[in-house]
Amino acid sequence: MGDQNNYIIDIEHLSKSFGDNQVLKDISLYIRKGEFVTLLGPSGCGKTTLLRMIAGFLQPDEGTIMMEWDSKGGKTEFRDVAGIPPHQRPLNTVFQRYALFPHLDVYDNIAFGLKLHGVPKDEIDTRVRKVLKLVSMSDYEDRDVESLSGGQQQRVAIARAIVNRPKVLLLDEPLAALDLKMRQDMQLELKEMHQKLGITFIYVTHDQSEALTLSDTVVVMNEGKIQQIGTPTDIYNEPVNSFVADFIGESNILNGTMVHDRKVNFIGHDFECVDEGFGENNPVDVVIRPEDVYLGYELEGAQFSGTVKSCVFKGVHYEMYVDTDSGNELQIQDYDAFEPGRTVQMLIHPDDIQVMKKERVENVIDCKVIDETHIEMFGEEFECKPIHSTGSGSVESGTQAKAHIQFSKVDLMDHEEEGNESGEVWFILYKGNHYHLTVKTESGEYVYVDTNDIWDKGDLVGIKILPEDITVETADEQEK
Amino acid sequence: MSKRSNWAIPYFIFLVLFVVLPLVLIVVYALQDGNGSFTLSNVTRFFTDSDALSTFAVSVEVAIENTLICLLLGYPAAYILADKNLNKSAVTVILFILPMWINALMRTLATAELFNVFGFTLGKGTLLFGMVYDYLPFMIYPIYNVLLKMDKSYAEAASDLGATPVQVFGKVTLPLSMPGIFSGILMVFMPTVSTFAISEFLTNNKIKLFGTIIQENINSSMWNYGAALSLIMLVIIGLTTILLGGDEREVEGGTI
């Protein structure tokens, strides 16, 4: 875990639910002094909830948040902040929609915190002017906050937070409301400010490029869980799972088989790689970044070939989609353009192949036995393959069991009524020759589906599973 | 004139017939004597008529008292109604607004009857009770509306910057709810100055309000003086509105 004295915040086993919806599941995370940490993830992944818990607006259901704390005697200690209200915590927040007080001018907005802490008037004056200068808003102190542009309001919001010299600055998607150019300028300024102030920044965003640009450490979150923690380069070059690979940058995510150490098979060919320890003939996910595939009409050492399907100029590089000889589609970026329709040869270097353990190879769903050919799953009744009774004879109704269903055996229907259960397409991953979908059922469980059909995120679908595709394994079988 | 602006014609006619014309008539009557010649005597008579002046003073006093009581009772009620942690159901809001659905006269008559049954002496106390009962929803609703629409992040930002819950209220929530308060004050103060039915039923005319003397004058065919009194009241209400900067704010938090 490293040097504990260096931590400013230590979060252990944090969980939080809103009603039936568990938004954070067992989050553990530590933050070093002076670090720029980004919580990155799609909307609904729990990143804002985590930030609000650190700020004290929400209380965790389980787990603890420890924070560096200046006690009265001038000593710093590490203490559990459970139950301590936001106004007593040594941190300040920059809110997503700024939350500048509309009844106060720029100066009074920034001086708000200092006045509350009884700082003498002269000192307030010097400090407010100093931060105004830092955010390049010196001439605006008498302005009405509502007369400012989005970018200027953003600067005032940052000034209002840092003028209090917090130990930690929390930023909740502070740039989300700005346009692209403005956002890029502010990113650089934020980074500069961070270096100048030496305060720890915890930054929430759903924008992966922002996270990679700004952070010392990126925490990738999804569905209430931390997926990966690492430096921007680590996260980009060595994603731990297909979610991270897909979320960070562009990538080709493909099904593969680990032949043996340092050799992996995907898109119908064997490739040398640098990964070890995945066993022999085990299914894996393979990530290839688009810029890591080398292309040529005639290429020395080519490993496979394909046909260029499309080629689009993207400013610095060309983006191409190539159908490989094995029928997979690859996204490739290159500085040279290759004509659509032409045959090209390709090669991938061993260290550009990122092999990841598959998170799952089939659906395993908790269910309850009704009788020998029926189970209750997602709160609905499903017919299944006859359940093998183990020794004692009949299968007891009400026993807990697990249903195994292959990804490709789950059918999605246009109309919700057509399926045994309805759900919403939650996450889509293109795997070169098919889509791997995550569907959230109405009962809140996840079903994974392999399909060639094109669905959009948020589509409402019926989920249909044929009886012969549901294999039920009872608890006693698992024990064996 | 484009086609769409033709749609405004019926409303224009309505306004002329039922708002502008009566106002003009009030001004004309107020500035005439019984024979129809121009005079300012009706207006000057008010300022020398000690009975009318004292009635006016009582009216304003009662209206101020009523407005203050409504504000003191109404603000906390609106605050509780708008807080999702304290009030989880829309039914409570409706219960507070429900009396507005029933004619004020009927409510006042019923209140008077209750006072009779329980043997209360009719007077200032019963008058204020009736007024607060009648006008409280008009104070609660605009404040509730403003509080409900207020972005929660203002309060969070204040608390994040070190404000205790009491300071959050005093320095952020209260100042930001001022438009609702102004609206409420206007909607309670203005009609109480001119009311007469409530004082008639709840004090048996023991306490006369400004509205009462207007009504008495008109009833006894003294149209010119009655019109002058109405005009004076209109000016006072107009001044109050301007003082509170009500015109635009009322739109924001005012009606249902």
C-alpha cells in the first residue's frame, strides 16, 4: 500500500444504496497528498456519489472515510469523518453548475467562506484579490455573477473554493458546461493551478481525454465499482478489462484464446505476445489500439491480410476500417491513407497486444427452483432443461440454484412483451465480428448477450431464452 | 396587422370594458361634485375627515399585523412543505392550498358561526384570526414556489464553504427567497387593506376598515366621495407595489 504518512484521504469498503439501487459497492481507495486524482466513469457509475460522500453531503451505508485533520493543538491526525457535517470538513467543492450565489457580487461570493471563518477584513481583501489574480479575473470583483459568461463563472467558482486554502479541492465535472475550446484552455489552467497551489485535487469527469490530460492518477469506475486505478499511461496501455479498454481511448476488443505463455490466438491467427500466466487454451479478451496495427500494400513480416472498407481523414491521421481475412473488422489509424477496396497486409508487434482475463465466459444467474423443469429468475418463471436430481431423488422446490446461459443463446426482441423478461441495453462492446451487450433487466440484474444485430444504448428490449439453453446447477452440485 | 395579432382583439375589448372604463369612471366621479362640475373637494374632504383618517389608520394597522402574522406562520410552513426530507407527499401541499378553493365569504361566515357557538366576543382578535385564516395560503404559496425551485446546490455550496445550518439559512436561503416573500406580502397586504366583509362578519362592524367606509358611501348613494376614497386606496396600493418592486416578481411566484 505504500507510505501511509503520505495519504490525505483513505477510503475503505464504502457502500451506498438509494432505495434498491446500490450505487457504490465496496469502494476502497487512498489519495496521496498533493495528488491530482480523477474519478472517471460513465454517468451513473457512482463517481459523483463518491465525491459527495467525501464532501459530507451524503453518509455512507457502510465503510469509512479517513481524512487528514488539523486538531486544536496544531497537530495533524488521521480521523474518521463519519457524521462530521460538510461545514466542518477541511475541503471545498467546485460544483458542476458553479452554484455561485446570485444575490452576491463576485467579491462577496469569494469572500463568503473567509467571512464565515472570521478572517480579518484586511486579510480577506488581500486574499480575495490574490485569487482573483490567480484565476485572471482581477477586474471583475464588483460584477454581478449572473452577468458573467460560463467560463468566467467557472473561474469565480474555483476562486471561491481555493481562497479558503482547503487541504483537498473537490471538482464535480467543473468543465462539463463549457464549449470545447474553452474546456481545453481551462484544463491547462487547472493543471497549472494544481502545480502552483500544491493542494490535492479530486476531480470527477466522464470525459476520458480530460482525465488522461489532467491526472496523476485515474480511478476508472463502472456500475458502482472501481475497475482500475493507475497513471494515465498505465490505464491507456494496460487496461485490466474490456470496459476500461473500451472507455479509455479507441480500441479493438476481440475474443481470443491463450495458446500458451507468450502466444495468443485471435482473428484466426497466432500472435506472439508478452503476456504470461493465463494458462493454456483459456479464453481471453485481446485489446489492440487502432494506432498499433501496421498497414502496407506490401509489408515485410506481415502476419495477416484484409480489405480496406473505409478511410476517413481525421486531421492528423486517417481512420480506416479493415475487414480481415477471417471476417473480423478492425479499426486502424495510420498517417497514410489506404484506398478502400484494396487488399492490405498487416502486422502487430508483440508488446502492442494487451491480453486480459475474460471477466466471464457465460451468464451465471441466481435463481430459485420451482419444479424439475421450471425456475424463477429475474422474478419471472422460466422453463429450463430438466434439472438433474442429485442422489436424493426429486429436486426440491424453493432451492437456490444458478442458471448457466451462453451469451449467444440470449435472444433480444424489439418489443418488450415478446420476451420472458424486459430490459434495457446498458453497454455495448464491438468485438470485431459481433456485439457483446450488457442488458439490465427490469429486476436490476445484468444479462450479457452476444449478437450480430445492431442495438443502441438505452433501447428497451424483450429478453427471450429457450428452455434447452438454460442449464441449472443446484447448490449441492456446486459443493461437489 | 398580422393575423396573429388579431387574436388579441377580444382581450383588448375586455380590458377596455372591464378595467380601463371603470378606472376612468372612478377618476371622473372622484373629481366631480353632486352636480357634475369639477372639484377636488372629495379628495380634500378625506384628509380633513378625522373619522375616515382614523379608519384608514386602523385598516393599515390591521393589514400590517395580518401580513406579519401570515409571514411568520407562512414562511416556516412553506419551508417545511418545500423540503423533500420533511415533506414527502404532495397531499400536504394541497391541504394547505385547499382553503383557497372555497369562497372566502363562505369561510368567513362559517368562522363567525364557530365563534358564536363557542361564545367568543367578536373584536380585533377574531378579526385577525379570520384574516390570517383567509390569507395564509396566499403567503405560503409564493414562498413555497420559490423555495421549491431554488437550486439545492446553493445551500450545499454555503455549507461547503463553512456555514452552519443556521448561517446557510440566514445568508443564502432567506435572501434568495425574498422574491417569494415580496410576492406573498403583496398578495396578503393589498386585499386586506380593502376588505370589508371580514370585519363585517367577524366584528359585527365594531371595527370599521377602509373598505367598509367605501362600501357605506356607495350604499348610501354618495358615489363621488366613495369614488374618491377608492382612488386614494388605489394610489396607496400602487405605491406599495412599486415600493416592493412587485410587478415582475409577482409573475415569478404569484399565481397558482
